Amino acid sequence: MNRDTPPLYPMAARLLSAFLISALCLLPLALPAAIDREALVTRHNPQLTAVDYDAPLTVGNGNFAYTVDVTGLQTFPAAYHRQGVPTETLSRWAWVSDANPEGYQLSDAFREYQQPDGRWQGYPTASGSPAGQWLRKNPRVQPLGQIGLAWAGDKPIAPDDIKDVRQTLDLWHGAIHSRYRLEGEAVTVTTACLPDEDTILLRLESALVGNGVIGIRFAFPRGYDPAIKNTPGFDWSEPEAHTSTLQNGRQILRRVNDLTYAVSTSRTMEATAEPHVFIIHGEPGQNVLEVAIHLGLKPLEDVAVDFERVERHWPEFWRTSAAADFSGSTNPLAAKFERRIVLSQYLMAVQMAGDVPPQESGLTCSTWYGKHHTEMIWWHAAHFALWGHPELLSRNLDWYVARLPEARALARERRLDGARWAKMVGPKLRESPGGNPLIVWNQPHPIYLSELLYRQAPTPETLERYGQLVQETAEALASMLWLDPERGEYVLGPPLWIAQEIYDQRISQNPPFELAAWRWSLGVAQQWRERRGLERDPHWDEIIAQLASLPTKDGKYVAMEAQPDTWDNVESRHDHPSMLMALGVLPQTDAVDPATMDRTLDAVLQHWDWETKIWGWDYPMIAMTATRLGRPDDAVEILLREGPNNGYLPNGICPQRVIGEGAPGNPRYDIAAYFPANGSFLAAAALMLGGWDGADEAHPGIPQDGTWEVQAEGWQALP
């Protein structure tokens, strides 16, 4: 006992001792044991025992990724592209443009649309024109090349030559372990990617390495087939149109059009007789070949093999993530729910957290020429903050801050205030022609995402970092509305392309989700002004008070006020049922009547076209609405429903639209990987498990029927 501490009275001491003993005995009951993160994660490790074209596995760091086939490298790229999911090496820094001898500008693809005040405004919607086609395809993402198994045998390796497969993605350590037999010899390959550098780590172990039969092969295409928008194959034509120069034995300098990048390795490479093909061999008699391969805009002199950096990073990622353990459940959907959560967490971290916001296919393959669709940024990135990784959301959102000058210029060109966000964009936010420029539901997203980051870190630094982004985005939102003098209300559109992309943009007006998003986002922007010590903007308050009501007909919300026939016309009930997003993605506000939304959800479940044009993010979006309405049974059923574009492959990827049978030149999937599905799934799971401000139940989206036993921790609740 400390001499400066007075002794306790004997009775008091005995009582305190008894209390402490009792408390310690009760502690395990009062504080349930934390989730065993390693056990949770590793029980969902993807494991293959045969070649599966739908299950290539990926390592990456969010800005760069390397996807491999069953060999642990990219040995059969054509077969995987044709019959399943491609195996590619992609980044968000490699962009290429063709020459523009005609000097095409966005104005060359303009069509004129009449505004509510009678004036005409040009929008670049002429995508089929020569200017429109060049501007859509440029800049486009550039594949970085194939890194596969080199083979010195008499005939090429075929997938059928790979025997006794045992391939595992070790999610806890972020590495792929591939074991198989080739020509009767055992081969073991370990594949990883550094978490903070665009560097692939490979370890090959086999007698075939020591005798020079296998090594590592680099092959560089010209790019993608320019005629294909989604999931294109590589273009191997015109090898003279690009260069691959070996320097110092360990660096390849690549030049494709206006792009220059480098491949730097820890081992000496050899050029082959084939153009753009190089090989690394092991040392004679040494059965282990370890190689580090860095890809970047500049060559590196020193590239080190460091698997330990990978092994330190991923356990920390999982320990700091939110987690949900359903292992005690008897519901047959529980294991599926848990597995989809874990695999989606991994995939989004390796595919979708780059310095340039992602394309919808992440770093798996190219879609829409690699362009980022800004209306998808909420699905792509909001879940990072909800699942304990706001730093990954910040990577995406910091790009929006950096692109404010371009967004301001677009706003001025459209005669708007603040910053107007283009829809389909390359790394510098230049808009792409098509129907895209008339979409507006992308506009409020930076405010919502900034608010999620502030909720994680309500500090002056967060306000300083994103305050201008919130302010100028709100200014554009306000200026996109107009006051209808006859009705005394602010209205949105026309022209307008709503989130349900089936209506005539020239007459579209007042869709429910967009109206609700405008109202809520301007309210949040007002809070940001107050947090920054500024007065509320009186014009924004006027808009909030006088914004048009969400349109209804027969007691249900409809697609928009201008065309309220959603429930009368079967042709209106396909694509995204976006009216549901007004309560689900968005919190409950005075703008939304829960009873009306409940009837609308019933109508969607009963009458929507669930067989043709519904997308992978629609299922989780609808589940979010069901959750906010207190319908957890519907939420779980919809989220995990087996339906078109809601099928998840063994690697956790959700493809969209089967279009072929794997014939040459005809890939099986239109979009082989669609990560808005994974991101929206995680957002829905966060709402269902972590709740929202003011939610009464611990897990409001999980049925209380006795079949679910849930441990969940680490949540950031939604607004």
C-alpha cells in the first residue's frame, strides 16, 4: 500500500473486496467476448481445387491490383477473359489518349436543351458523333501487361495441364497460395502486393524452377480492343505502335501513345524473340525464385521482396474493421450473409480505394473505358467510413477536393454557382459525351461523404479539409433549382435524367430521391456553415422550406412528378426503383411519409421487373429501405435473393449480364466485375447491423425470429 494512502476501515475493505470479486465474476456476462477476427475472416478464405474461370483471385492496395488464375500468375488470360472473369494488372494512374488531330472539344458534341427560364443550354450528349466517340474513349485506362508463368516445354501450357490444385486466398494475411502439379512436378506459388507501393511479390518453388523449365513471363499488349466498351480483350495488333525497352536488365520502360511507365524488378530479365515479351529465370539448381515487381510512372532502382510488410498490414486492417459474426445462427442465410460481408470488405479495399476514384469494375477489367461514374461514388466509398476505414474514403474524396477548379469551370459553363460534378470522367474530371451530362443524383454525394467523415472525426481539421467542397457543392445544388412562380415552389428540372434512366430528359421534373437528397444535403451544408463559424445561408433555408413535395399517385411514390404513371404502365417498372432511395440511403425527414414509402415498397416487391434490367446495387438499396421501415425479414430476403445481377462468384465478385457462351471474341459477361454491388451490399449491411441515429434496436435489419445470433462491433451508424 502507498504510504500516502490512508488505510481503509476493515469493514469497508471487506465490502470493497467482495464487490470486486463479484464484479470480476460477472464481467464475462456483462461484456461479451470480442469477435475472434482471425477466425471470422479465415473461415471465408476462397479455396479452389480445380480451374474455375469464375474465380480468379486478386491482391492489391486499392490503387493497383494484380488478378491471377489458378497458377498464381496470369498464365491463361484468354481463357479467363472469354469464359469468366479476366486476369489483369491495372492501376488508377495509367491512362492513355489517342492523338486528337481534329482538336475535338466537348462543345463539338453538344445538343441544345431548353431550360425552365426559356433559354437554351448545350450539353455534350451527342455520343455517336465523331467528337463524341473520341471524347468518350479518351483518356482511357491502360492495362499494364500480363505477368504469367513462363514455360520452356515443347507446347504451351494449357489449363488442363494443371493438376491437383490447392489454391487459397489467405484473407487474414493478404496473400494467395497456389499449389498444383505440372508435368508431374509439384509447384507452389505465393502471390502478394505491397500495401503502400504498386509492387507485386512472387515466390515460385519447384524443381521446374531449378532446372529452368518454368519462370516468369512479361507480355505487354498495345492496350484494349478499342471497339469494345465493357470487358474488352487485349489488343495485340501493331506491335510497332508501342515500345518496351529493357534497361539495366531490371527495368522495362514502356511507351504507349502519351503514356510512359516503368516495370522495375528485383531480378534480371531477358528479352525474347517476341516483341514486348521478357522472361525471368531462376538460378540453375535453385528451386526457389523470389521476385518483386514494381509498376509505376517512374522506374525504381531498388525493388525488394518484403512479404512481411504485407503480413503486418492485413491483420491490422481486419482488427480495425467493423465485424459481424453469425456463427451461432441457425438461419440458412446466415453463412451466406457473413461470407459476402467478409469477401466484399476485402475486394473493396484492394479494388476501390485509389487516388483516382474507381471505375465500376474496379481494378479487375475495363468498363466504360475505365471512366469513373460520379453517381456511383456513394456506393463505391461510403461503406469505408461505416466499416471503420474512413482513411480509404478520404483517398477518393480528396480527389474531389483537388478537382474543384474543374468542377467550378463546369458550373460556370452551365450558368450555375459553385462546383458542378461531371458524371463520366477520367482522372481530370473532363466530362464524357452521352446521356450522362443530364444525370444529377451524383451532385449531393460529396456532401454526404464529407458528413460521414466528420462524424468519424468532428474536428477543425476535417472542416478545413472538406469545408470548401461542401460549400461549393451546395451552391451548385441551390442554383440547379428554379422557383416556379405559379406554384411558389422550387422545382428540379427539366432537363434532367433521373436515377431511373428510362425517361425523356427533356421533360423530366421532380423525381423523389433527387428532391429528398437536395433537401437533406442543403440542410447538412447549413450545419457545416455553422460548424465553421458562418451564418446560415438564407437562400438555402428558403429552398428547404419551399422545395416541391415528393410526387405521389394513389398513395405511392412515383418515378417523377412529370410522368406519374409508374404504377399504371408496366414499361415504367424496370431499371432502378430509385424512389425508394428517399428513405433508405437517406434518413427519415419530414419530406418522406413512412406509410407512403411502405406502400411503395410493397408495389416494388409485387410489380417491379426483377428479371431484366435490375442492377446489382438495386437489391441492397431496396433492403436499406425495408430496414428503415422496420421490415427486417424483407430486408434480408431482398439483400440475399438469388436473382439476375445478384449472383456472387466464389471470389466474392458480382458480375452483370451474361451475354455469351465463351466463344472467341465473345466474353461470357458484359461486366465481369461490378463493385457497386459489393459496396452497396456493405452499406446495407452496415445499416442493418449498425443502425442509424435514433434507431431503437441493436441490429434493426436482422429478423428477431430466434434463428439469428449476431455479434457485431466497430460500427459507425448512418445518419
